[in-house]
Amino acid sequence: MNFAGVLVIYVAIICQTHLLGTSAQDVCPGWWTRWFDYDDPSGKGDYEKASIFIARLGNNMCSAPTIVQARTVDDGVPAEDTGELFSEYSPSVGFVCLQADQPNKQCRDYEVRFCCPAKGSKG
């Protein structure tokens, strides 16, 4: 492939990512849950744990999510772009931001969504 071809592919990826607001991270091979915000960042931190949603949401949540995403509630900034540190950020546990881990001792308020296996598959 020549340089022009590589450039066209690169520009297409940038346009998709920045202009359309999608990225490889948005790809879910099953289905995305809606965005959930169970906890507020008071006390020790913001706890958006998978176990809470699995126990309370029935068919709106799966028992074995494969991907988790977190973003700020107020402006939708992806958690990884906030500069904050997280004690948990995994599909099996969910998302936890502890106040004590932050330089300013305050977590932002986050919401999460989970990727669930395709309907009909185990999970």
C-alpha cells in the first residue's frame, strides 16, 4: 500500500473516532446496557460495582459482562481521560474511584455501562 492509501485509512479512523464519537473501545460483540449511576462520590468514593447491577436489574444486566466503560455523569468524559486514579475498572468488578487515591481527595461522579454477551449465549 502506498503512502496516500495509508493516509486515507488514518484519516478515516480519526474521523470515525473524533467526529462520530466512536472508537474500537465502543465495539461490543453482544449488547450494551444503558448507562447506570448507582453511587455518588461521597464518603470514601464512587462505587459502580457490577454485583450491584447484576443483583438489581434483571434482564437489563447480564451476569457475566465482558467490557465495562465509565464516564463522568455531568459531561460524559471517559474515565480514562479525567486524570483520576481508579482502584477497580474491570467487567467482573465494575468501577471504583476512591477519594483517598486522588490528589484533591475528591472523585468525580461516574456512570457505567457493560457489554453483555449476545442474547442466547451464556452469561
